[in-house]
Amino acid sequence: MLRRIFCALLLSAVSTVAMAQEPGGQGPSCTVADTVVVRGNVRVDEPTIRAESGLIAGTQINSKVVGRAVKALYATGQFNSVTIGCEVAANNKVSLVVDVAERPLLTDASVVGAKKISERSVRDHLQLEFGKPLDPAAVTRGIQRVDSLYEKNGYYLARVQAETTLVDHTARLTFKVDEGNRLAVSGIRVEGNRALKDGDVARAMQIKPEGFWWWRKGEFDDEKYAADLAERIPSLYARRGFIDFRITKDTLLIDRDRGKALVDLSVEEGPRYKVGSFEVNGNRRFSSEEITQFYPFDKETRTLTSRVTDFLRRRSRTPEGIFDQAEWQGATDRLRTTYANEGYIYATVRPVVERRKTADSVPVVDLRWDIDEKSPAIINRIEILGNDYTTESCIRDALSLIPGQVFNQDAMIRSYQSISNLGFF
């Protein structure tokens, strides 16, 4: 809109000059101005306007010169409109007239109607500059930032309007906020899924569609939604062997009249990988047989906790022989903890997953733990600080660690728990 207004004014200024050049084909032309006249200015003095426009008496006048002057004056940010025309006086003197309408100075801004998000936060996102000419484009950008703030907090139905009060070439803005209700998720639709149903994907997400019961409000939360797309849905597929899974498109279809939104996802599941070979490299402290005990895909025994968790979450077990990314990561973490309990707190256990296809084109992953044990850590000393009333000996009696001992992570945790149980801290 601002560009269209500028072009219209520029064309108006150029045509005004052109019309005055040859009135009736006789008389003086506007090719050279005898003087430059400035009108309409209140705050900005005439010398400044002359200097910014670059127009001086005796200048050869044409559409290019006028266009450059108009553009330069708009670039100052001081004016709402600029018109340049030519006037011929009775004494045949040619005047180039610069007619401007100044922007008012922005003195203050207030926010009305913000409750679910603080007024201060809304004002901060407006990012307005006071004591300077009011810039409509800056106001529009500020409203867009406030809209994004409300959308981030789930209020996609919020509306922000700006009202301007003008007094003696100054402006005061009032931003009226209609927050509306939080957007409710009416459903989750998935396209491109073959192995898992839409319901399986929806159960893995923290964003839930609204339900029959009052506690299933289905309120949309932008941060939870982002985590669903980046972590929870890919993790669901990775537990089922689809480690190449990706979301190709996510769309939020909003019905503002009803305050509802449909989550529309398009996915590519990719191949389902089976478990191939397994090996261990770099181990010295533990034998390969001992480390293999941590390998999660040789045995199908399940803990009671995992069975209960799967039942409560209505989550089916990954089929036998299918690669489970979560199980592989959990086993890696347990192996790292075992090394830490033996004092190898600097040891690194790098899980390697190599994809390949068998002779009959079955996708498999070969798994490997590359281990760099380094040297075990020995406890040099134990310092106790901050105990003003409890004696140091009392605290040391609760420790499961002593200087000279090989560091043990479980012992450190037990020491922390014992000190906490003293009830003094």
C-alpha cells in the first residue's frame, strides 16, 4: 500500500511539472526553476527540506530530478506525503513548489485488553520508538510481532487493532487487544502413514484433540506442538524400526469462526530396519561377553515397569528382530553408567548404527559400540563448604566415598541421599 501511494504521488508530481512546461504551447517552460518554494512544513525547517530534496534555483528540472527529490524526502521518514509542482507567476517567474504533509511525533502508546499475556510483554513486542515521527509500517510490524506472541501461546484467535489520537502534531497510539479463546484442536490427520495408524501418532503427541470429557479441552500449545514434530513422533517411529522417518509437511487448518484447528501432517515412513550384526571395539576393563549382557536385542525378557508403562500408554511392543532406537540408546546409557561406577568417568561409549541391505533386499542395521575407556578417576579429596552449624565429621560419616577410592557414581548418589536424609539442609 505504501509503495502504491508513493508511486501515485511521484506520478502526480512529475505530471504537474510536465503540464506546466508548455502551457498552450507558449510562455515560459518549467525546465529551469527561478526559485524553490516549500509549503506545509511545521516541524521540519525549510532549509532542511531543500537540502534533503537536492532542489535549488537554476536546476534543470525533469521527471528524473523530481523523482529523485520525492524519493529522498520520503526516505527521511518525516512525511506522509510529498508533492512537487511547478507554478508560473504573472511576472513569468517559475517556482518549483515542494508541498509536504509531516508525520506527527509519537509520544505515547497504551495497551488495552491484554490479560492472558501481560501488557508489558505486549508493549515490549511492539518495539516502538517514541519522540520520533510515527511510522505506519513500524506499527504494522509491531502488531505482527504481538500476533506471533499470542500464536506462540496458543491464542490464534487474538486480534490487535491500533487507534491513533492526534493532538498538535503529536500522536498517541492505543492498541486494543481482543484475546479470544485458546485454539482447540478438533483432530489430527496423518497422510502417508502405512505402518502406524493416525491414533498411534496422536497418542504419542502432547497435543491432544478435544474429547467428550471436560478435562479434554484440546488446547493448542505451540511449544508442545513443536516438540511433537521434532521429537515425539520421530521417536515413536524410531522405536518401531523406522529410523529414516521424516515429516514432510505440517499444516494447522484454523477455523476462526468456531475456534477450532485441524492438525494435518504428511509423513514419509521410510524402510523398516531389522537388527543385523553386533560387535564391540576398544573394551579392556570389561570383556566382550560382559558388555554383550547390555545388548538389548538378544533377549526378549521385559521388566515389569516396561510392561505396565506400555499398557498404560496403550503402546504395543516392538516386534522381535526389529530395531528399536530407544532400546539401543537406553542400553548405551546403562553401559556408560556401568563404566562410571567403576571409576571410568572419562570413558566414551559411541553407539554406531550402519544401514545396509541383505542379499534379498531386506533393510538391516549393523550395531557397534566403539569404546574409549581412558584411565579411571581416583578421588583426591572431599571438600565440605557452607556448613555453619553441622559439624564436618557428621557430614563425612554420611558419605559413601573416601579419598583414595576409585570414583563410583552410585556411591556419589547414595552420599547425596544420605546427606539429604540428615534433615539439616
